[in-house]
Amino acid sequence: MDDLPRPHIDPLQRVRDISGQLDAAADEIERTQRIPEPLLSSIHTARLARMLLPRMCGGDEVEPWVYLDAIQEIAKHDGSVGWNLFVANSSALIAPFLPADIARTIYSDPRTVIAWGPPNACRAKAVEGGYVVKGRWDFASGCRQATWMGAHCQVVEADGSLRLNKWGRPTIRTLLLPVGQATLIHTWDVIGLRGTASDSYSIDDVFVPEAFSSTREDPALRLVRGPLYAFTMQGLYAVGVAGVAMGLARAMHEAFMALATAKAPRYLGRLADSATIQDKVARTRAELDAAHAYLVETLKDIYAHADDIAPIDTPERARVRLACAHAITTSESVADWCYKAAGTTSIFLGSAFERRWRDLHTVSQQIQSRAQHFETVGQILLGIEQPGIFY
């Protein structure tokens, strides 16, 4: 880390400053699968895609719980924008693994966003000075606003062998290239998070210089130190997903409370006067607040004790994973109750419930939301040896 004084940065207030724009654009984002102007410019002016970017290349490098609350607030207003900004910040986590001059070059444009899809079977050929990459990737959230694309590939050496990492498995290298060198393919026809435009893309025999590549596999290889980057990329990914899930659930909970004071279902009294509703409103609020507090406390504790050089260890990674998984599943449960309790009000397009319910159930299908994470953490808590590295 550099020794510069850390400025006060409040991304949560920046989100609140543009909340009216987020609300006003929500229908257009859903319909067009684009973040329109002037909202997109306001997002970049507020530096909401640079929260996890290192300060040394123009980022804000905020604490993970500050980031969590900003993503949660964005998602309360629009789940797709919350998702795209979580992804933009997550992809910025490649910067600590790049040479400083390359990271500064990529992020010299204040509107820089890197988009990419998850690793697959695609491979890059190692050639003199870099790699030649060809293939197709899916689920590239935010690619319609991206200025750079990433390709996660196995590497084929000149002799035809696969490059291996220190664990003896094929290494996954991330190659970065300007968005114009990739071909975007519209494939995002889904029920929720429609505005993310998480489309596919292809790359056809493009040369990528060695300096514009790195690997995310081993957090010990990062070139930027400090407690934020002691967290693994997968751990901070999970924090972002938890923020989106909690934001959507909170918005539905607030919408239900407003509805309950006005709605009286046929043959029943006002929802707000029902003891059953009163009890459940309180319980679900406590569930959301408790899940949020648990995650924030976990992040603060690990951050406070993180080593400036070594990445956090497996038990701490498991703590992050458990707190995030709990927040996501709690959010899904609360959202389901709100949707059901709102009755037929929930089913109409444009209601305060249906899009958020669809968005949250799309979040619930993503890898960070897998129920198997509880099993993995349980194994670690019980001292059962984990094969390889736990993210």
C-alpha cells in the first residue's frame, strides 16, 4: 500500500444522490437492456464502478462493508444496475495482479469497465510476447457498457502441453483486450436481471500482449498489498452478490409495509391490522438486519486483522463465504414471503414486487448462491480436509 492519507469516501451517499435517476430509468433498463444516459454518466461521475479499484490506478479502494452497503442501496432501486456495478467492481480486482503501468493504462479512462464471462473450455496459445486467443464466452454482465473485455483461458504452451499452476492443475489466465476486438452476441433472454444484458461474446485469433494478462487463481501473486486485497476475488464476488440480494429483499420488504397500510383483501381487514402480518413483518425485518449485521461484522473483523502481504487463510475465507451465503438465502426467503403476502398485487407487471422477485430468483441461480457453499463451509468447520484451494 502507498502511504498517502486515506480520503473520506462515501459511495453510499453518492448512490443516494442519483437514486431518483435510478428509479426513473428502471423501466427503460428492463426494456432495452441498457443503462441509458444521463444515468450512465452519473454512475461514472459518482465513481461507482471504481469502489474496489486500487488507489494507485485511480480507484477508491473502499472497505468491503462500505462496498456492500453501496451495492445494496443501488439494488434497492434497480437490481440490474446493482448487478452490473457489482460485476464491474469485481472485474476491477484484476488490477492488483497487473503491472502498475498496465493497470493505469486500462483505467486511465474514467468510464473504464471490464466485462467477462466465467472460465470454460477455451484455450489460448502461448506465443512470443503474449497469447493468441480464440473462443466464445457467456454471461458477460455489463458488456454493453464495457470498454474492455476479459477472457479466462487455459494456456497451451508451444510444445502443446497445458500450463499448470502450483497445485498441478491447468492454470487459468485472464487476457484483457479492448471491447472492439470482441464480438458481442445477444443471448440474454431471461426472466430476471434483464437489464444486465449478460450476453455472450466471441474472440477470433486476437493477440494479447503478456503484460495485459494475469491470473486470479493465487491471491499471493497480487502486486498491490493491503487488507482489501487480502480477501480473495471469489470472496469479494460473494459480497457483491449478497449486496444485490439484500437490496432487492429490502426494497420488497419496504414496499410490502407500504402496501399493508393501505390494502384490505376481500373479506379481510387491512393487512397492517393483522396480528399474523405484524408478527411476520417484524420477524423478516430482524432476519434481514441480522444477516446484514453478521456479514458486516465478519468483513470488519477479517479486514482489521488482515496481513499486509499474506492473503486471508482458509478459515477466514470460509467465514466470508458463510456470511454471504446466509445473507443471500435469507434475502430469498424474505422476498418470497413479501411476494406471497402481497397477494395478487405482486403479479402485475410494474408492481413493486414482480420485477424484484424475478431479479432475486435470477440471483439465486448464480454460482455464488449455491446451497453447496454451506456444505463446504461445514466441512471446513468440522476439520475435513479440502482438496485444492478454497475460495
